[in-house]
Amino acid sequence: MPNAPQIPPTSRSVEVLAFPDVQLLDVTGPFQVFATANAFARQAGEPPPYALKLVSQTAGPIVSSSGLALVAESLPAATQPLDTLIIAGGPGVNAAYRDPDLVDWVRHRTSVTRRVTSVCSGAFLLAATGLLDGRRATTHWSRCAELAAAFPAVRVEQDPIYIADGPIWTSAGVTAGIDMTLALVQADLGRTISTAVARQLVVFAKRPGGQAQFSAGLALAGSDAAFDGLHDWMKQNLRGSLTVPALAEQAGMSERSFLRHYRQVTGVTPARAVERVRVEAARQALGETTYPVKRIARDCGFGCEETMRRSFLRILAVPPHAYRERFPV
């Protein structure tokens, strides 16, 4: 290991909540980030900054969605003070967020917790408690529309890797939980520590994009059969007029009905969807061709390179040239 950075000797209790069919990396990713920070502290002769527990409704082995079992402790008393609660996601979250006993435990647990987070689809369990009502939140790109439909009071956003809205943090799919946890470590212990942890784990200290961002266009696919044809048509007409009137006509709906129904189904406005489709096409062209950025901007309907640059920064948090450098042909 490299020379250990100095870590303040402050102990923070962390619980990762799991359930049967949990996504393995939703648990082990954040767990390893905190554990690596602890390893640096031990190397420096300091007490570990985090006290980690994996908890579940039933103590003992929990079989993850990959088939690998994890050993968890039983749920602690909901009134016991806690620093950070992390709610993992995975296929099993559908049953978990419909379990009134578990939802009630989470709701009471968060009342004595400094900071609450969810990884990937763990946002569904967090949303079921009502804690996300009126707050910005994210989840895996493939389930953003579903989360918005199931919990309309939540302000679901597809673009960010993670969102911190006050003391509540949510993250996008799978490895985005690592990015979020690095940000938690940085908030607790400083940039030097979080960078050292990222370096040890060979991940980005601050990732300029991620699964939700780099797959933004895919989130529209299959969101509703009524719009599959429209999305295909949009991809084939990137340089054409993709205004609301044109899209509504193609969908065979009035403009007012189209605007309402499209936002309800996809979770985004038509204008934002058009931008996503164009960014997705440009992203693929940057990674698969050697065409100049100016030509790609024109071919994808942006009109000019500067417009495409602004869209890339808004959706991917990285400009086109930097994206091409990370994902060369």
C-alpha cells in the first residue's frame, strides 16, 4: 500500500442494509471504500474512522442476486444513534420496499441517523418511507421512469451519478455507489483521503460521467411501447425538426396530450429527450469513428460544435473532446 494519509481519529458508525436478491456490488462497493479508509488509518497507527456493519431483517447468510452469499447481522434497534445508513439495491428491492415492517424500520432508523443514502434501486425502499418526497433523487437509468411513476412526489433525475439533497444521498446504478461513497469519505475526511482511497482501488477520484450519464439515451428505450416507434424515428431524423409539434404529429397525439403523457411515461420533457438522443448518437460517433467533432455535431442535429459541447456538459458532465480521449476508437 502507498504511504497512508493522516486520518482524523473520529469513529463513524455505518450500516449497509441488505436483503435477499441484493445486488452484490451495491453492498461490497461502498463497504470496500470505507474499509480502505480504515486500512489507511490502521497503517498510520490511528483508530479506524468507520465502524461497518452489514444488516438485514434476518441474521445470517443472505444470497445476493449473483448467487454469492453475504453474512449479515440482524437489524439493530431503530432508536440506536447512527452516522450513515446505506440502502443497497438489486432485484430483491421490489419485495423489500413493499414490506411494511422493513419500511417502518428504515423510517424510524433515519430519524436518528446523520446521513442516509441509497445505491441504485435502493432508492425505491428509501422512497417508500416518504423521505424522498419533494427531494431530488436518482437511481439506475433503467428504473428512473418507474421510480417517478411509483413515487410522483420524488423529483427523479436521470443524469447525475449521485445526488446529495441535504442529508439524503442517492446514486445511480451499481458502480455509481463507489463514486457516491468516495464523495462521502471526502465530505468526512477531506479530498486527500478520498483521493488516496480512489487510487488504492484504481477508480476515478471524481468520475466525470458514469453509467447513468453515458447510457442516458438508453433510458428512453422501451419506456413505453407507445413511444418506441417515436424514439426510433427521432434517431433516424437527428438533423430534422424535432420540435414538440413534429413529435406530437409523429406520435399521433395532440400537443397538449403528448406533452403530458410523454413526461409521465419517460420522466423527461420531449426537449430533454431529443437532447439525450442526440448526445447518445454523438457519443457513439465519438467512440466509433474518427470524424471531426464539428461534423459529428452537424450530423447529430446540434447545428454547431458549441451547442453540442453544452449538451455534453449538461448530460455527461464532460466535453466532447475529453469524452473521445477517454473512449478512443
